[in-house]
Amino acid sequence: MKKSVTKKSNNTDQTYDLKKFESYLNELEKLVERMEQGDQTLEQSLEDFERGVALTKICEQTLAHAEQRVEQLVKKHGDLKLEPFSPEE
């Protein structure tokens, strides 16, 4: 089953595809690595930068949407408490 959620905003559909999030993130990491190597032409670097900006925006929107979903679930069940996440060291 595909996990995606469609959000309507200003008469446009924005699909937050949770399965594609990781592939977008991986693509972004590869773009950064390629750009850091410095072997590209200016044109290639600009194209990668433009794609990276687009991927960053998609990932940020997907994370914000996921956070909203979590907050809705917490409110729905009432007895749960939101706490800031701090990774274990």
C-alpha cells in the first residue's frame, strides 16, 4: 500500500509521498557529494544546486506535514504528551 497524503491548498494538490522521502534525501546527499568534489562545470553545479533547492523544499514540506499528522494523532488520543526529540548519545 502506498503511503501518500494529498493536501489541498489554494486549489492545487500537493502530494506528500512518504515512501519517496528517503529517495529524495538520498538524491540530495549525492548532489552535495558531487558538488563538493568540485569536478563539475559551472553549468552542472548550477543545475545540481537548483535540483538540491527543490529537493530540500520537498523534504521540508514532507517533514512538516508528518509533524502535523503526529500532532493530530496526539490530540485525537488526548492522553499522549508531545516532548522534544533528543537522540540517544
